[in-house]
Amino acid sequence: MRYLRLWRRFFAQAVVRETHYRAHFLTTLLVGLVQLGLGIVPTLLLFGFTEEVHGWSRAEVIALVGVYQVITGLMATFIAPNLNRMTSYLTEGELDAVLLRPVSSQFYLTFRWINVAELSNVASGIIVLAFGLVQSGLTPSIGQVLQSIVLATCGLVLLTAVWSAMVYLAFWLQSVGPIGVVYLNLVEAGRYPLTFFPVPVRSFLTFVFPVAFATTYPVQALSGSLGWGSVALGIGLSAIAVLLIRLLWQRGLRTYASASS
């Protein structure tokens, strides 16, 4: 509860900052809508020549694009503002002040900053998801919706863990900027169903870079194509990922030498 109250303080401060820069909210909304449109255009072009690709209809892929927009919007809101600052914390000595705070340094550095304006992209993603579901004629049950939410949450946790692991390499590397570029390029694969890729790539996008749990699997759960076994797998992988990333952070701290002294 202590950390929840602290995070609520972070969120309240972010809302106050956003009220001082209203133009930022509108700019973020417009940029998000443009990105969403660019994500839908390839789908419209592809399905202009066929009704179905590897078992996926146009409406189902549009729903997947909506889920992708929701997930990336949540990461841009709560995760990206923090992990993008991680290198400067480690290389410029700012971590020293964080370590003196009476709170988990990993929690603070992962959740301190929030970009409230990016929630507009989450809202637009939900609208596109709803549109895709209506167009596809899917009427998911409460259980299927629950499965989808749990899988999307697992995907969000897994992607955050992978990104965090890449960023934590700054304990040993001077710059992790190129690694971040690789991460962002790999996330783009989430715009497309897993079955669109060759089998080796599917395995990579499920167990190594688990973007499938964030986009493809939630939509499949809404269509009734997945059972609770996939949900259990996602929860298990998420728990392992959180444990490993915690151990990696502790290992990095043991090697950290203050850059400010």
C-alpha cells in the first residue's frame, strides 16, 4: 500500500504538469492518430486482395492493431519516460541520490515519471479494438474478455522486463542507445498476427521477445481460440521475468561505482 500511495503521488504530479502544457496533450493525440492510421493502412492494402490471411480476417487484424495501440500507449505512458532516463541515472551519477531515498530504487526508477498525454493513444486504441470486434461479429464472453485482459497484462509485464534488461546493461556498457533502437523495431512486429511469420520467428516472438502475449494472444482469446492454459503460461513467464529482472538489477547495483564521486 505504501508503494501504491507513492505511485498515486507520481500520477497526481504528472497530471499537474500536463495542465501546464495543454498543447503537449493535443500534439501527442495528433501524433498518435497519425501512427494509428499508418498502422491500419498496410492492413487495408493487404486485405484489398483477399478476405483472409492465415486464418485472420481484416476486422480481426484491425482489432489487433487496436490492442497494439493500447499496449504501446500504456508503455509510452508509464514505462518509456523512466527507462529512457535510465542511462543518464547510471552514467551521470544521478542514481546516487535515488539510492539514498527510503524506497526501492528499482521501483522509483521504473515508475517515477508518467506521460499522461499518451493515455489518449490508449483511448484511441480501445476505440479501434471495439470497431474491429464489431466488424468481425465477435461477441466475446466475460471469461474470454478476462483471458484477453490477463494475457495483455502479461505481455505488458514481459515487454517491460525485456526492455528493462536491455537498459540495465548500462551498468556495464557506456551506452545502450543502439539496443533501445533494436527493441523499438522488434515491438513493431506486434502490429501483425503471429501466424504471419515463419515458425522460428513465432518462437522468438513468443519466448525470447514475447510481443505475442501483448497483441496476438489477447485477440485470439477474444475470438475463443485460446484456453486458460495459455493464460497460465503467460502468468508463469511473467513471474519468472519479474524475478530475473530483479536479480539483474541487484547484480548491477553490486557493480555500480558512483559516477559523481
